[in-house]
Amino acid sequence: MTGSSEYLREPHETLQEIVARLDPILNPHGFHFDTEYNAVSSSGPFENGHYERSPIRIGLIVRGTHLGCPIYEYGKHHIGHNELLEHLGRAEDALLRFDERLDKRELVTKDGRDVVDALVADIEDIILPTILDDRKSFKKAVKAAHRKNLAEMGIK
């Protein structure tokens, strides 16, 4: 039987590998990563955390050894990777997608590359330039998508 610390090591090591890839891209622009939780839920071990440059946060979660859907926040508003890129008008350019089919619910890539490579490319080529060069568009996209998601759930 695997000990609990060993059981939690997989998501921790995987998240740290992803952070090591994103730090050189995000740190020079004032983003810093903080780990939030390393725990076990009903779906198994996970670790999550976020990059923050207030009021913007980029949330990451790893379940087992698999990256989950990144979350983007602006203040109290938050959305997933697909929604952000759709509201920025860049969904066709994105390499990473969250496959929301109930039998999948996983990250997939447009061209078959590794999901972390695709996330790095989307952040480097689409998301970070939008934050740096057109922060109002980023804010508007996050808020609009957040409101749309709430409306779809019947919440005002």
C-alpha cells in the first residue's frame, strides 16, 4: 500500500514541472505562483495553485499526473480556458481545449502535442500578450464569460 505522502507526490511533482515551464514566461511580468492545496478528493489526489498579479490570477490544478482545466480570474470573476479564448475571439488559434464531453472531461490539443506544451504556447502567444497589451479586453472577456456561465445556470 502506498503511503499518503507518496500518494500526494505525483500531483505535486507534476504541478512543479508545469510551474517550472511557466515561471520564465510569467515571472518577468510580475506573476508569482503560490500552491493552494495538496490533498485528496473523491476523484483522487490533487494539487492546485495559481499565478497572481492582482487583480489577475491564473489557476492550475493537477489530478494524479494530469493537468486539469486552467482557470482565469479577474477580481471576483472566473472562467475556464475555452471560455476565455472564445470571448477573446481566439478560440481558433488556441492549441489547448478542455473536452467537456462527459465521457472525456480532459484537456486535449489541436495538433496532438503534449497538453502542457499547448498551455505554455496559448499563454505565451495569446493570453499573456492580451493581459500586457490589452488588459481591458482580458477583463471584459473574463467578466462576459463569467456572466454568461451564471446566466446559463439561472443565476443573476
